[in-house]
Amino acid sequence: QQKVQQSPESLIVPEGGMASLNCTSSDRNVDYFWWYRQHSGKSPKMLMSIFSNGEKEEGRFTVHLNKASLHTSLHIRDSQPSDSALYLCAASRSGGSNAKLTFGKGTKLSVKS
Amino acid sequence: GALVYQYPRRTICKSGTSMRMECQAVGFQATSVAWYRQSPQKTFELIALSTVNSAIKYEQNFTQEKFPISHPNLSFSSMTVLNAYLEDRGLYLCGARAGQNTLYFGAGTRLSVL
């Protein structure tokens, strides 16, 4: 059973629109959440991480975390065609060097111009 | 900046043969290296986590006998896929991190099995 569930599996948004991606962990011991972006044929690159309840914003990207429900969401405003990629959510029990990141299957985002 | 190089980028091997892939951290000392496999169905599976001064920990469904890993120093790791079969196909990603910092991924080694 997948410990990190992402939804939706795929998402199409118009250019300039808002994309909202969801991620929930079934492991109640996780404390850290990470969002990675993987363009087709490329390696995953870390977008944002969040460890505390609340919201974190970096440019067009906003991440929310609700630790009680182990749910995080990524919101991309003013979506651009270059944002089209596979978005991977990962969770870990710690942030140390021995932290094991468990990834979800990802959400495939397509931004249509 | 931190970079992770993986090679080869692509490899094809005959069913039942083995292949070795390598991972090199550049610009930082990797205190831990994680090997993942991204399957054709895009499932992202952790194979094993190797941390300096600790034994390599393999995840369920992955064994040292099948995926032996070497992590001799803070900048290099290698993994071999022994007796590769169709179900071993996929993109093998090496993720390296220094301490509590970000996990940086290499571009991966794509394994095809004939």
C-alpha cells in the first residue's frame, strides 16, 4: 500500500490559471514533507519543503501543511507551460542525513496555452 | 553548486546479465546516498539508503544479493543490478544529500532489459 498518496493523478490547467496538487501520508510518524518537480526526461528537483504547520510561499508557488491530517498541498498560481511536469511529493520521519524519503506516484501537470 | 552525476545515462542488457551504475556527488560531501527506481508505471521506489558510518539499509522487496551497493567515500556510490530481468526495467535514480540539506538527484540511469 502506497504510504504517500497524491491526487489528482493528472491535471490540466490553462496558462495563467491556478494548479492545486494534494498529498497525504498514511504514516503518522512523518514530520517533513518535500515537493519535487520532474520534467520529462530529467531528474527530480526539489521545489519546496515544509516542516511546520501553515503556509510557505516562494514566488508563484505556495505550500500548505496540516500536520494533524498529514496533508500537504502545492499551489501554483499564474501557471506557465514550463510548469508542465510530474510533481512528486515525499515525506520523511526526520530531516537528518539518514532520513528516508518516501515518494508518492506523482501528479502529472499539463499547462495548456 | 551541488551536482550529482550518474552514468551511464542509458544501458541495455540481456535478460539474466548484470550491469553496474555509478553516482558521483560534485561540490559537496554526500553523507547519505539513496537509490531509487522509477518504474515504467512511474512508481517511485526506494531501493536502499546508504549513510556514512552506518550499514546500508535495503527496503522491502530489495536485497543486497540482487542490488549490491558500494559507498566507499563521501562522493561516490555504485549499485549493480544482478541477473536483470524485465521487471528490473526502469530509471534508477541516485539521490545524495549532505547532512540535513536537500536530497539532490542525478539524471538517472535508464535500464532496458532484452
